[in-house]
Amino acid sequence: MALDIDESGGGAGEAGTARLHRRAYLWGPVLSPSGPSVMTSLEASGAGLVSSAWALNELGQIVGHARDAAWKHRPVLWAGGQAHDLGTLGGPEGFALDINDHGVIVGAADSRSWGHMRPFVVADGAMLALPTP
């Protein structure tokens, strides 16, 4: 399933695996600007059996989520060929949902026990909770 596309026609999303799990993928010119479109699985932190790439920017940074070894969804930034767990707001789970061309990330994460999601922004490496009405 395609979830985002950049201006050069590259995309990010998820696809099923032989084990019936979802895996984050990146494809198209973003990987090979002068060659054929290719589809590449993005390595994920933790267990990595379930992951999804939700958005990408023109700098080649991708955000989404991956399940960790405890099977909790963790917000992830893929950059420079590495997956980086972005953390949460104090609870067990979160999701990175979008990233702009300045590397600013937005998403939602638990602020305490499961089910207390709050919006967040990550700028300059720091996650901050956004105010809610």
C-alpha cells in the first residue's frame, strides 16, 4: 500500500511479507534517480516484523512506525540507511505520521499508560507534546 509520494515519483508505504506481516518499503527514483524504479524493504528497530513507512521528504528521510521486541509500536525515523526510534511522551507506544523538508516530524504518542495518545512534534532532535483543546 502506498502511503506517500515525493516530487520525483518515489514513494513510501507498506507491503505484506511471506509471514503475513506488514513491512515498511521505499521505492522509485528516490532510491535510483537515473535507473529503474526499485522497491527496498526498510530495516526496522526491535523485532522489525511489523513496520510501516508513512511519509518521506525531499531529503530522503522517512517516518513511520515499527514494533519493538515487546511488540509495541514505536515512532521511527529512517535516515542515512538507519532506523532511529524517536521515543514517546512517557508511555509505551507512538507513531510518526509526517515529516517536512526541514526534518520536522509530527505524530502521536502515549503520554502515560496505553491509550492516552497526544500529538507531538520532533524538531532539532527533541520531542515535544503539542497542546490539545
